[in-house]
Amino acid sequence: MSDINLLVINPGSTSTKISIFENGREIHRKNLSHSPEELKPFKKATDQALFRRAKVERFLREIGYDLTRLTAIACRGGSLPPIHTGAYEVNDAMIDVLCHRPIGQHASSTAALIGYDIARSLNIKAYIYDGNTADEMEALPRISGCPLVEKLSMGHILNTKAVGRMYAERLGRKYEDLNLIIVHTGGGISIGLHKKGVIADILTDEDGTMAPERAGGLPSIGMARLCFSGKYTFDEISAMVRGQGGLVAYLGTNNVREVERRIIDGDQQAELVYEAMIYQTAKGVGALATAVCGELDGIIVTGGIANSKMFMDKLKARIEFIYPVTVIPGEFEMEALAAGITRVLKGEETARVYVENER
């Protein structure tokens, strides 16, 4: 087959990560930072697309990359209603949903908009892979306890499936043959049960543990009372649970290193809140271990906070009686996006055509 050259686009809350892969080798990477002041004028996540696209194109001009060399564009999946895992071609229907009917506001939704515009100008295709809302969950964990409130499969799907494959390769086994609990730690913390290659259950950063920026699962009556207090709008409540919850709400920062410095300096409130986050994470791991009756082949912790010795020592102390913990710190989303779309272009996987409400 001819060369496979990919532009990879991965927007986060305050940055847009850009990579260029040629035949599986990353030759350029840039983390384009966006200040809160720059992003403040945009009401919706997708309103940021033109602003972020301009930054992407400026970087590509700076490095002098010939865009006509590109085979396709790989984009992080955004806030679509539940979809399948794997690849989708970005099309008009997907863009319409992301702009007008997303299930949440997340910067990742801009990736498809940016990629689609650039791809059309080059007469190539843009794809998403293992989107944020990819849903493989089994029937049993879908029962929320209230028929009017649906349990959604949302989380760090892209990175955790990539890490699961990496772990399996280390064992000389197939990801599809293993039962794994994978904890992703970042601004939000999600804990997934990867059962024979499928994320059969997941504790999301909305119904699971508190995290640096997330409130996690909250007492339902207390939350209902807050919502109907008349003091807050829906957007304000949403911000309390996503973006301004967790460590931010209690300690005024989402920076784990800063919190750990406070603990070392004797800040008892910081220690209590940080311990609570780890405690809740450990309970989530224990809960998912019961879902496979303890028949596990690994517990893996990934994401940025996995680099912290304090965090990992405290978490391991609570969960290693279940299974030894493997730490694979950082995130591998750029590599996972490139690898997934490469498999599509080689004919090893087939990309779906997006249709609204297909699940």
C-alpha cells in the first residue's frame, strides 16, 4: 500500500494537541495552549472551532508541512449521543449533531469540525476513533435505578482501550482475552471494566469518583434540592459538577502537585479532600471487581495523576489485595487515533458512516 500520512487533532479544555504521523511514525507534535481569556467569549464548545482551527493552520504553516501529502485526518470524538467503538467517517450529520444537539459541552467536539473542514479542502476524509461516548456497556449496568435517568457509557474510551492493548501485548496475550479494570486519571477520573475487549461497565466522571475538576456521584436528594433552590441556573449547576467540582470546589485548584505540596506543608483540609478522592477511586475499583466475581487479569492506572508517587502509593494500599496494580502513566490518545485510522486505511477495520440516533 502507498504511504499513510495522518494529521491527528485532539482538543482538550485548554489546549489543542496536533501530531503528524507518517507510516506510523510521529514526525511532528505540538500542544497549542489556549488561555481562559481567549476561550471566555465562546458560549458553546463548538463555537471555539474557528479559533482553534486558525491556531492549527498557523502551526502547520510554521513547520512548512505540505498538506497535500496527507492521506486522512484523525480526530478525537466529541459529545455525540452514544455511538459504537471504532472508526466513523466525519460527515454532515455528525457535524450537525455536534453543533446543535450534543449531549454535553466538551472541547473535543471541535476536532471533527476542524478536521472535516481541512479534509474537504484537500479532498480526503476525516475520521473519529473510539469516541468519548462509545458505548459497549452490557444490559445489567444500564439499570440506573430510575427509568427516567439513563446510565451512559462516557469516559476516557480512547486512551483506556489503547492502554489495555499495550498491557496485553506486554503479557503476550490478546486484549480481547483479558478482564481488566483500567483507571484513567486526569481532570476527571473514569474507571472501566474491560471484559474480553469490551468496556462492559464504567464508572464515569459523572457518577463515579470525585476528581480534580469533577464532583463525581452526588447524593440524589441533596442534588435535587440544590437544583430546585432557585439560586442556580442549569449551566451553573453543570459547572459545579463538571469543571468546578472535586478538588477545585474544595481547594480552589485542579493541580494535584499543588495539593500534594500543601499536604507536605501540613494542610489538613488538603489531605482530607485528596484522601477522599483516592478513597472513592479505590471503592470504584472494588465495585467493578465484583462485576466479574474477582476474575481479573489486571488492574491498570493511567493518565496524568498516575505519575504521582503519593497518589499511587495511597491507591495501591487500598486495592492491591484485589490484584497487583500496573501503572502506565500519561495518555496515548494521539498514538491511538493514528493507529486506529491506519488500520482503517489498511482495510483491517471498517469505518462506520455516522447516522444520528443509531444506538
